[in-house]
Amino acid sequence: MISPQTTQALTGAQWFKSSYSGGEQACLEVAADIPGAVPVRDSKTPEGPALLFPRASFAAFVTAVGAGGFGSL
């Protein structure tokens, strides 16, 4: 469950696009300043919903992607 503190933090979060996006509009954004979670949203609809992932799970995902763990998506 999302706490009121997390919801409030998302309102003031600083969102970042990957440096690999090359300035494209179709990209995901993450906010790094939310304790215990990594929020992810679609950069084309920043007012839309954000998915929240536990930090450890998101780190494992990023590691797997970097190691080629998902083949040629």
C-alpha cells in the first residue's frame, strides 16, 4: 500500500530520463529521491500514474538488463 508520505513525495519528486534516451520523447523516467522505492513513469504522460518498485527489485532488474538477461527485446 502506498502511504500518504510516498504520494506526497511523488508530487515533489525530481524525475530523470536515461542518458541513453537521446532526447527522445518516448522514454521512461525514474525518481531517485523516494526512500525505499523507485518510481517509474512514462515521460509522454508525466501527469499519469507511476509504478513503484522496491529498490532491491529495481536494482536487480537494471543489473539483468545490463547483463543481457532479456535477450533482444
